[in-house]
Amino acid sequence: METQEENYLFTQKKRFKDTIKKELNKRILIDNLIQEIYRDTIRFDEKDLVFTQIGRRNINSYSMLYVINGIYLYMLDIVSSDKVDEFANEFLDIHKIESVSIMPKEKAITFGGVRAQNGIVSIVLKKNAKFNPLVAGFNFVGSGGGDNFSKRNDNELMIQE
């Protein structure tokens, strides 16, 4: 028969293993995201960018919609590699991230429309994580949140679709 102490130690050991496994899975997922976004930067061509009623977009879209803390939205196929690097350094730091979830494109388009045609990556940062949302061309829109695709630059023409 197990003693109360043995049962407690077993439970603590299991929790520790589960925590390690969860952190390892999170690290693997983040590493894979980083590799994917850097690999995608090779595909970036400024000539593929257009500005329409829904904002700036890439006519050969390949980026998932990145949602940070539910209010900061980023598309990485509309910015150059240096801006992608800013984003990765700011938001894909394992020490800042509480959780990451990926919604595949089949389900994501229901929630994010055309912007989510390649899927959604939702990142929740730790409560006390310090970060600067003003990376990768981000602009505040409305109260509190914003994105990096709805503000038209001075040199961009609006295309009617």
C-alpha cells in the first residue's frame, strides 16, 4: 500500500514531467514557426503588394495571420525581411510566450476572413512580458489594438477589387 508521502511524490513527479513536456512542445512549435517565417521571407517581392479596400495584401499570399494577445494583428508577407526579423525577435521569444496555438486554414478563414486564408497563429504573452507592438509596420487602430496592414502609405494607390 502506498503511503500518503509516496502518493504526493508520484503526483509531483508527474506534474513536473507534464510541465517539461509542455514546455518542450512549445519550444519546438516556436522554433518551427521561426524557421517557417524566415524561409518565407525568400518569397517576398514588393511588386506583389497591393492596397485594396481591406488594406495592404500580397497577391501571392503565403503568411498566416499572427494574432498577439488577441488585439495585435500582423501579416508577414507584406513586409521586408528586416521587419520580419523585428517581429520574430519581439514576439517569438520563448521566455515571453505563455501559449501558442495554430488554427489551420480550413477553419481560420471562418474567423479571420481573407486575412486568415493561410491559417492563424495565436500567441499569448506572459502577463509581465515586456514587448513593443510597433514592429513590422504596426499601426494602432481604434482603442488599444491594431495591425500592420490597414494604413495606406503615401506612395500606395488604392486598387478597387
